[in-house]
Amino acid sequence: MKIFITGCTAAHASRSSNEKNASFAGTIDAALTELGCEVVWDVPSVKLSKDYLSQFDSVLVGISSPTNVNAHRIYGALSVIKHCFELGNLSLYIDTPDPHKIYAGIREIYKNPQLLVKSFYSKRREYNLVLEKENYTNAITAINKLYTDAWPRVIIPSYPWTPSTVVSKYVPNVDNNKLFLVSPDSYLLEIQQDRTTPVDGEYWCIDSAKTKWSQMVLEGLSKPVVNHRESKWDGNKEVLNRLSGSLGALVSTYKDGNSWWMPTLSQALFVGVPVATDWRHTQHMGKEWSILPVAIEDMSSDQRLFVAKKQKEYYIENLPTWADVKENLGNVLFQKTYA
């Protein structure tokens, strides 16, 4: 089986970027490679022909809002989406915690097509090429399909408690029967290590400090909080080192209190520090998953170590096996559908 992976942002189209960082796309790549697939990564382009894309059993496109300032490869991605919608080998994956923004951006361009090529976006890859009639038509055709047609297969990362409505509630074109949840943590926690040193850090790590949940939690904490990544250049090694020296990880929720998978949770469990998130999502996994951040601050270093160990134990018990994740993903992508 031959798979093509690409998308709207730099990370969507770069295997090396996803090897440096723990990511959803990297997990997909690992699963498909272990299944024996030939996986091709490439930057999307308006020059990629329908004939070229027809050679792939599945084309997997990471989708972002067309108005997202990071969607530098949106023109090529839309062209690929248009062709593969028609070929029937298209799958979309979403790795952003705000799927409602994707649909809002699509709606904005659908109602005002000229905004797709406004001068503000002139630095985007292939901006001059998309101004050509055929390329522009292909891009707008993709926008129209994404706004008016049912989406093809959609793949999202998930925690054990993630509901399918986390996407379909905000993107009405997504059919829950075509929405597939994949657990990256089954892969990221396949290799385990046991921490023996006390969890005596003096700071928290957080995955997003700007959400409503985060701002509410931060008001009650006495210890300083740092981002799990100091800069966009930080890779997995730097993140793990920062988490290992912390007293715990704060894993945020997003719109309407929904969880959205981020690697921070499994990275924290891997290095052996406690995780605090919205307990309403996690309390079913055991009492250690219902502890509030302020309570973790008040614990001794040995108590934090114990909590982290029990959290990892219960979390892994609730994950599907990596073998099952791979098999299910393969079954999803090898089904061909036609628009």
C-alpha cells in the first residue's frame, strides 16, 4: 500500500519535523510504516496532478483554517484536496485543538472567495501560481466542497475519554461514522521507564496558558508556570528535560471544556511527574486522576512520585494496544470511497 502525507502547514508536510517532535502525524507515519506501507511525505503543490495523486491508495491531508497565518501551504493542499475528493482516496486529519476555527475559516472564504488570495497572504507558498485561473479554480472548488459536501474520512488524535462530538459538534459536514479516533499515546508510551528520583521541581509545565481552563487554574497556584516548550525550535528531548525537572504538567482543555490530545500528557507520564487536567474527564481512571493542581503543589516529592506512577499505570490500562491502533488505522485508510 502506498500512502501520501501532506497538509496545510510546514509540520503537516515534513517527516523530519515529526521525527523531532512527538506528534499525531508522526504517530500515523510510524503505524503505517510498521504495517509495511510505503509512506511518502511531500509539500503540497498546485502542480501535483490528479494523475500523480491517483497512484496512492490513500492521500492524507492535514487540514487547517484557510485564514490561519501558519497555513503557508494552503494553496497546494486545497489543490490536492480537490483532486483526491474526486479520486476517492482522500482522508483528512485534524491536529489542532480548535476544529471550530477550521470550519469558520472555510465559511469565510466560501462566502468571500477573493479573500483566499488577498495581498495579506502574498508570502504564502505558491501565491503567484494560485492567481492563475486553473489553480485558483481548483482551490476554490476545494473550499466549496469542504463547506457544502460531506467530508471524507476524518482522523483525529484522542485520549481514552475523547468523544466523537469534539469535531462533529463544530464541523457539521463531518459524519461521526466517518470520524476515526486514533490514540498516539499507545505509541508514545509503548516504551516505558520507571522514575526513582523524587519529584521535587519548583515549577509547573503547561501546554497552553491562554485557555479559559488554564487561566482559571493559574489563579490558584503558588508555584511558577512555564510553557512545556520554550520556543518552536524545542524538540522532544528539550520538552522531556523540562517536564522531568518540574513538579507536574498542566494539560489544558479548550472550547466548551473539551479535551484535545496533546503529547504533553504522555510525555509527563513518561518522565514520571504528575498530570493535572479537568478531573471531570479523567476521574473514572482512579482517584489519582481527580487530584486538583493545588493539592499536587502541597504534596511531598515522594507523594508526587507515587501519584505519577499510579496515573501512568491507570492511564495505560485505559489505552488500546499499539497493535490494535495500527490495525484499525490501516483498515480505515485502505477503504476507498468516491465523492
